[in-house]
Amino acid sequence: MTAQPRLFVTGANGQLGRLVLAALAAKVDPSRIVAGVRDVAAAADLAALGVELRVADYEKPATLEAAFAGIDRLLLISSSAVGARAPQHANVTAAAKAAGVGLVAYTSLLGGPASPLPLKAEHVETEAMLAASGLPHVLLRNGWYLENYNGFIPSALEHGAVAGAAGEGRIAAAARADYAEAAAVVLAGEGHAGKVYELAGDEAFTMAGWAAALSAAAGKSVVYRDLLEAEYRAFLVSVGLPEGLADLLATSDAGAARGGLFDDSHTLSRLIGRSTTPLAAVLAAALKG
Ligand SMILES: NC(=O)c1ccc[n+]([C@@H]2O[C@H](COP(=O)([O-])OP(=O)(O)OC[C@H]3O[C@@H](n4cnc5c(N)ncnc54)[C@H](OP(=O)(O)O)[C@@H]3O)[C@@H](O)[C@H]2O)c1
């Protein structure tokens, strides 16, 4: 490892990736940072941070091998291509190994193999392939983003209700920026190889609590209507969601009902050195637009 390790962030054009880049650029000299993107033209603002841009497409191993040359530490942001992620992440792992990357940090799912969410499958597979690769690695097992619920706000305010299938499950969601800060702390810091971080918000809420928080933030009554998992899936399809997304949301809610999105270890706030962003702040920002 060099004295000044070069840091690479995949998926840098995504919502989490951009926040990681900003957090990293505030910690280390931007000339040490490389942003992996598919579309360089869409990343002009990242280049303006002073970071280098390299094309890194999970589907194109040749781009990955070239992109990781000279890289000491890599953040693999899990792909958004649900269902195609395991082979994509295998490409990244193989290229990292070939390039002699010294540390891979991976954004996995809270609970890892113990999660009751079916969404865990590709993350568990990726964790296993990292272990099998022999690459030093660190798992950032991210809980739900608070922002995942922002998309429900307009219809909740219009109808005075939000539906779900999360029952009384407590959800320790955190702001995307807080997970990004944790990733930057790990990538820029020392001593993280071999660690598994279960990352979640300091505050936990039920979906009824989310509805109450939205009511308070918007000054308008919103209630939570709990449905059976199958009813919720059918409801989501009936309002126009594609079946795959409806299934992902319904099964994830059912997992949340079983405690799959709850964690009270406060690992995230310890890593970032401050309390996580409150739900009320994320709702207020979303309502401002
Ligand atoms: N914890 C949660 O609540 C939660 C919620 C949603 C998603 N996630 C997971 O966390 C990841 C990051 O979240 P996010 O909010 O930043 O999602 P996002 O904004 O959708 O970003 C996904 C990133 O994946 C990249 N990507 C997709 N296919 C790729 C490929 N073939 N090669 C290289 N990059 C590829 C996209 O690249 P382009 O910019 O080039 O399209 C984008 O940068 C998601 O991809 C997903 O795995 C977590």
C-alpha cells in the first residue's frame, strides 16, 4: 500500500455514489480519488471536484480491468440492476483481484445472510464471492434509505393515507448521505479490512410512525393502512407499478414486519462521529422540494 492510497468509487454517477464522492473529496486530496462511471458526459460536475473519471461498466470486464489499474481501495456500490447483480459484481471482484486492489468495500444489505428480505440473495452471493476471492474486504451492510419513502409523500398527502405491509415492524432507516459518509470514512480510513458494519439510523419508526411524522411535517393528517403482503403487492400493481418493483416492495415490507430493517447497534453514528439525520429533517427537505 502506498502512503497515499488511490481510492475508487464505482456507480459514482448514482445517488449514493455522488454523495460518497462529495464526502471523500472533503476528506482527502481529490487527486487521489477516481470516480467509476458508465457515462462520462453525465459526470462533468464530478470532474469539477478534481477527481479523475474512468469508465467502469459492471457488464464490461475490459473496462473494469483498465479502470482499476493503480487503485489501492475500491468501493463497490451494489448495482441497481436487481436480478443481474451477482454476475456483475463477480466481474468487479475478478477485475479488482487482477488489478491487485488492496481493499474492497461493498454496500451490502442490513443483516446479510440473516436478513428476512428476499432482496438479500444477491448481496449474500456477493459477500460470499468476496470472501472466496481472498481480497481484503469490508462489508457496509446498509439498512433502508429514509429517502425510499419520499416517493409516497404526494399520494399520502393527497389521500390522507399511505399503504404498506410492514405491520408493527420498526425500521431504522437512515439518510443516504449518512451511509455515504460512512463509506467515505471507511475508504479514507485505516483498519477496516475484515470488518462487517451493520449500518442503520439511530431512530427507528413503524410505518404508522412515518405517517405521523409526515402529518407533523406537512400539517395535514396522514394515516397508515396496513395490508397483507399479497394485498399490498396487488395494490401497488393497481396504481401502475411494474410487477417486479411491486413484488420487491411488498416482500421487503413483509421482511420489515419481521424486524429485518431494524438495528439498534448505532454503528453508523459511531462510524460517522455524529447522530444520524432525523426522519423529520429528511421529510422537511422533501416537502421543500
Ligand atoms: N439501502 C437502500 O434503501 C437502497 C435503496 C435502493 C437501492 N439500493 C442499492 O444501493 C445502490 C446505490 O443506491 P443509489 O440510491 O445510489 O442507486 P442509484 O441512484 O440507482 O445508482 C445506482 C448506480 O448503479 C450503477 N450501475 C447500474 N448498472 C451498472 C453497470 N452495469 N455498470 C456500472 N454501474 C452500474 C448506476 O450507474 P449509472 O449512473 O451509469 O446508471 C448508478 O450509478 C443501488 O444500486 C442498489 O443496489 C439500496
